[in-house]
Amino acid sequence: MRKLAQLIPAALLLCSCATNYNVQGTTSISRFDGKTAYISMLSDQGVAAFDSAQINHGEFYFYGDVDSTVFAYLYVGGEEVMPMVLETGNLSLQVGTLAQRASGTPLNDRLSRFFRERDKIEERLYALQQESMELLLSGHSMNDVNHRLGGKQDKLIKQLQTLETKFIQANYDNVLGPNVFMILTSQYPFPVMTDQIHNIVRKAPPQFLHHPFVRSYLHQCGAIKP
């Protein structure tokens, strides 16, 4: 998964109802055993730990309540592991070396499906990059490589952008929309208004556009006035 910029200002509380969460986590990563797992949130001050639990024999648990449904992140020590949603219900976290999954509640199931689909496309893009390097090392010119593989790469990039755009649009009205938008835009070194971002925001409802991170990003792009 793409890493988030660690000091992005964002307000992550979007619902007004009380939320009771119950999280059961397992990990097959042996170096995590004995360490402390944290549920953390991004704020104007950076990353703030909200809850913590000790990892014993590959298992850890969180339970408690928050004022609303919250988009958060699982950390182990200082290492960001995965995003998640704190919402009412029994949430299962599975943390492996190659994959992470949050399941058992509606928004987490939806988020996990999105990441699985996105990862499949990114794996195919990586395979194309490896194939390109092999062709170049075997003596093919860059023009020849682009002729052979450029169309495939463009098609995969379009599929990835379509997946991301449709997911955010389908979740304008909950915590997933603005926070996946934040993950998407964190790949850029500075705020830019790409065609993809324009397509995401041009029909977005006020609730999405008024989210503090979205509004800040668009302001820095020059797309809206402060």
C-alpha cells in the first residue's frame, strides 16, 4: 500500500452517533510479537495514538468506544501497518508479511475489497516494469520497449484511476471517501490538480468538499478560495 504523508492535516470524525468497537487482531509477523500495537489517527498535530494493545503470541485486542465512526491506522511501534475504520461491530484484523486485511464490519469490508482490487492492478504494473527492464538489459531500445508494453501500461493505469475514482465517488458521504482521497493525493510531492482529481471533485457534494483535508488540498491547488 502507498505510504501516507505523516503530517497531513485532516479531521477524521464525520458521524455523530456513538460507536462501540471490538477489534481482534492476529499477525504472522514474528518480529511484532511482544511489541505494542496502536490505533492511531491523523490530526492537525500529526499522528496521535488513540488506543494500544500488547501483541502476545501473534494476537492482540482492542475494545472501547468513540463519539463517531472514525478512519484510523494500525501501527506497531512506529511502523504504519494498515488503515482501518472504527465502527460498531466485531472487527477482525489479519496482518501478514505480504497482505493485511480488515473485515467483519461494513466499511472495513468495503475498504478491504478496494485495496485487494487496487493491489492486483499495481502488481500487474510492477510486473510490466520488470519486463521492461529485462527487455532493456537484453538490448532492446527504449522506443521498442514502449511500443511493446506502453499500451498495456496505459491501460492498467487507466483501470487503476477508474477504480480509485469510482470508489471515492461511491463513498462521498462516509469516512472512506475523503480519507481514500487523502491516500490518493499523498503520492504527490505537492498539491496538484490532475484530471483524475478534477473528476473526483467536480460532482462531489458539499459534505465531501467541506471536509478539512479536501478543502485544504483544493485550496492549495488554487481550485477554491480559502
